Amino acid sequence: MSTEVGRDLRVVGVVQGVGFRPYVHRLATRLRLSGRVGNDITGVFIEIEGAPENVAEFLAALARDAPPRARIDRVEVSECTARGLTGFEIIASRTGGARATLVPADISTCADCLRELFDPADRRYRYPFVNCSHCGPRYTIVRGMPYDRARTTMNRFPMCATCRSEYADPADRRFHAEPTCCQDCGPRLYLGESTDPLAEAVARLADGQVVAIKGLGGFHLAALAAHPFAAAVLRTRKHRPDKPFAVMVADLPQAAVLCEVDDPSACSLNDTRRPIVLLPRRAGAPVADAVAPGRSELGLLLPYTPLHHLLLRDLGEPIVLTSGNVSDEPITYRHGRSLARVADAVLTHDRPIRSPADDSVVRAGRMLRRARGYAPEPITLPVRSPLPVLACGADLKNTFCLVRGEQAFLSPHLGDLIDHATFRSFTRSVEHFVRLFGIAPQVVAHDLHPDYRSTRYATELPRVDLIGVQHHHAHAASCLAENGETGPVIAVVFDGTGYGPDGTIWGGEFLVADLLGYRRIGHLKPVPLPGGATAIRQPWRMAAAYLPDVRLPVAHRNESRWGPVVAMARNGVNAPLTSSAGRLFDAAAALLDVRDVITYEGQAAIELEQRADPSTSDGYPVRTDGLVVCGEDLLRALVADLCAGVDPGVIAARFHNGVADAVVACCATAREETGLTSVALSGGVFQNALLLRRTVDGLRRIGFRVLTHRQVPPNDGGISLGQAAVAASLLSCAS
């Protein structure tokens, strides 16, 4: 018989809350190895001993066959003398030492739990909190690490004898599944005094009422998607006049009734993280007009909790499912009383939510909002920071980021810090992340804008060193970081607003950038922003700034104000200069009679993209004086076509194509001057799929390598990652 050998292992990564310890137990038992496994604050520790060939097979299989939601960053193995252990066991967690473990994201209901949910013979039949080691709440219920029931909000629910037996059985799917529960010992639903809360909620929804529903990361507001008045009532109560609502569908066949669902879209919908997926809307889709007014796309998502599955099964039709808040406020998650003014009824439960998380949003496989299902799992930076870093992000679409070594922990989407309640949520979330990950920031990165609340928060923190990062450099660095690169590259950063060091408002920038710094080499030709922030809310003002002599309907619709606004722009009174690409798109939308006034960020540009005919291949010509792009050329060509009676869809497409062609031409010029052959595209304007596709195709056609966003949003939701990457690089070089 072979002499037994021993090994001590440490597994680092997302290995808690994903069924990793039970997996290790099964693997070791199958290979007749003795030892133990447990959680600690750095990950999972394993002690094994047995025949050398079996130990070797264990080491080979450990990462290869790991649970699907596990993410193994590294396995440290050291030899040791066999201790004469018998059997293999899962032991109590260790809590001492420096914290380094990763927190798992929430996981949608698995197929096994769904079978139990709808099996009349199963003891968890129609129990809305069924979960196992492969699915269920994770990040939203975690109070601290290591990940054990006592450190989650499930600690108030002692397991019954049957659940405890499952939890202790190595052959059971719920072996050491921390949120394990059933109707005898777990959370319960409530709806007022109703004895059957679920049936009551279904009846109210079927009657056209608005129902607030407590989910994984907070409350949603729900209504029948096809009901002619329910969505309109919800829109009025939520003070959300135009921004589209998401729609939850029961399954892919139901999704295909509403939208065009190709194979990649089906994969996105079916992803275990269950994001909202933006898809082309089918003509005549049975959805009320108020769900997504004026939009050719719908945001669909599949059920991701047992409660959602029950609701959709019992209703038999799709529902609107939008964040449970009044517009611009953070998602409600602690109790539903504040929703009484919006909802006709509140379906809640008694499992507390520790950390709120809104739904994530993707479009064509690219992240537009990173939250539930993705956060707080880390993104690996291409550099290692010698000091812990906090990056505070921007004020719109805020996220923040903590850095430990090469790991960047990006928070879920929080919202706009202009709202005081959202800012309070930001400060609480930072404090929770610091405790949860055991990272005490010594360096804080922030935007250069002195009036951002995120900047003021950073500058008021005691005993930290500050690193200011220019807004568009942070965008470029975000794109580099998520692609695992340090640069330099030609960076094209198009967005709405960013603080320019020259005292103007940037937003249409060509940079040479790496993670250490940047140089501005080109931009859109600056124009006045008449009325400052008012011009952002009223795109017609940008039409007046670009083309003050225009006499199209946009001028007549705003006739009483057109002259004063033109004068304001000409005189430079309350009209700072801006190179913003977002404002150029606003002007085009106003000239094309798409939108004079917006009710949410980017609305005019979004609706302009919706109007464009994708079959149009030609674009408007534009002068690029060196690397300064004259946006006025595009708008004058647009006006000429409009006066000639050209179809608006063709005009919108030619405008998009003209912008993309200008980007390609400028990058070609920049390559001649710099020798750089890689381009990074970032900024919220590149959420525009038509513009992005045309730009990427054009750049690749002339030999560029193109970096784009997929893991994090190109909009300001990715700013904190860029700030973190810049700070880490500067600190690494200085150490």
C-alpha cells in the first residue's frame, strides 16, 4: 500500500456561498481522502491526506470541476505530514486574521429548486423562499464574512429539524447551504391582513392594481404589462413621465411574443444573474403604451426568485417590474410603508435585506447598469496597488470602488448623488463595504469637479491621501482596466458632461491615455451651453447654440425664447463652452423634431437612435481641423436633408454614421502622429449601439485594435473603476 501524504490548501476567490465546501467534501469522499474543509476570512482552507495518486487527482480536479458560480483566483498548496485523520468533515469557520475572501453575488433560482417549487409532492411546494447551495440570496443578506448563517439576515430563522438534517447531510443539495429554510422555519409573506398573501397579490394585479413586491435587493412596483391603465397609473404615481419600465416574462417563449430574441439574447436572459436585457420590440407586442412610450425596445427579464416564478405562473402574463421608489430616489428595501403612496398593496416578507441592489441592465451583451447578480464580485486590475484605495465615482449613475491588491470591488449601481437620500445610501454602502471586505482605505480617488458630492465626501474624509482623476481620463482608464491593459491607447471618450481642466465642459474627447496619465489631442469644437444645466434638460437650446440662424420648426416651437437664448450663447452670459458629444446629439434630436425637452438623462439621444434607419450606410461629411471636429457640419447637412424632404430615419442614420466616420478619421490622424494602433471607446454616448457598431467596424477596417466595455458600463457607472485603476497605477509606480 502507498504511503499516505498530506496537503494543506488555501483557495482564494468567490468560494463562499457558492456550494464550494460541499463540493470539496464530495470530491474528497469520492477519492477516499481524509481531512477537513472550512471557511475563513481569506477564502476556503482544506486539509487532505491519503494515497498520493488520489491526492494528485484531487488537486487536478479541484478547480476544473468547481461549482459554476465559483471563481477561483488562486490555489496555494503546501506539503505536510499526514496527521492520521479519519473521514472528511466540514468544520466551523475561522474568523481571525486579515480579511481577503470574496463575497458572492445573488444567484437566481436553480432548476432543482424550481422542480421542488412546483411539485405538489414536495415539502417545499409553492414555498416562495426555496433555495439551495446552488442558488438564492447571497450579497443582499450578508452581514459579515466568513459566509455563515450567523453572519446573514437568515440568523433570525432557526432551522427546523428536517432542514437541519438536510444541512448536515453530505449527500444532500442543501449540505451547508446557509439560507436553507422551509415553510416551517423560514421567512413568510405578508400582505396586510390577508391569509393568502400571494393569491391576494395575484388578484390585485389581475384587477389592474399596482402592487409593491419585496424581492432580493429591494422592493419593486408591479402591474400588468398589457393592462391599458395600470402602467399609466404607475407612471403618474412614480413621477416618471417617459423613462421605460422593465417587463418580467415567465420564460423565453413569452419573451419571444414581445421581442425579437436571438440566441445571444436568449443566453443573456437565461444567465443565472438574470439582468434586464434590452431587446427589439415586436410590432403589435401586447404591451400597454405607457410601458415604454416611443421606444422600439423593451427591457425584459426572467424571474429570478421563487416568488417571481409563482407570481408569473399564477398570473399567466407579463408584468411591469420597476424599482420600488419614487423617481430619482434610491430603491426602497427596509419596509414597504413608504410605498403606500405609489402602490395599492404591498407584498412583503420578513427576511431582512442587508444591502440593497437594483436590477442590472445589459444591451447586446454590454453592461449598462451593474448591480444585482454581478456586484460585488471583483474585477481584476492589470496593476497591483500597494495600498488600499477607495474610488468615489461620479455624481450621476454613481458607483464606488474599493481596491485591495489587484482586486477592484465595484459597488452596485446606486443612482444620482444629487438626491440626498441616494447620497445617504452611498455613505452607508461605503461603510458597509469597508467592514465587509476588511479594507480600510489609505488613499481616496475622486473626480476633479469640486462641486460633486462624491468629491466633497472624499475631501472631508480624515487621515487619507487624495488623488484627483480627470473625468474622461477615468472613463478611458475604466475601459483599459476591464480589458486587463495599461495602455497607452488612443482613447475616444464621448459623454454628456465632465469637468475640463481648461475651465470648459468636456465631453467629446480624443486622448492619448494610459493608467498613469493622459494628454488631450483632440475634441469636438466647443460651443456655448446656453443656460448651463438648463440646456441639458432642454435640447432645443443646443440647436439654437449650434445653428442660431435656423428657421425650422424647432425655432418656431420655442419662438418666444429662441432669440434670448441665441443672444445668451453669443454673449457668453451663463453659457459656458462645451465640447460635449451628448449635447451634439441633443441638438440633432431637436432639429429632427425628436425631442425638445427631456425628462431623464440621455432621452433625446436615445430616441434619436431609435429613429435611425440601420440600413442607411452613408454619413454626413464633417471637417476635422487637425483633431478638432466641427459638429456644426453634421447639423447643417441634417438641416439640408430635412428641408429636401429626406426620410427622418435616413437623416438620423446619416448623422450617426457621420459622427462615427469623424471618429475613425481622427483616430487615423492620431495614429500617424503617435504610432498607437489601439483605440479605447468609452463614455455614455457609446451606449448607442448604432454609433458603437459603426465606429468599431470603421476602426477595425483600417487596422485598429478596438477596446470596448462589457463588464462595466461605459457611462458614469464605470468611472469609479477607472479612478481606482489610475490610483493603483500611480501608487504602484511610486512604491
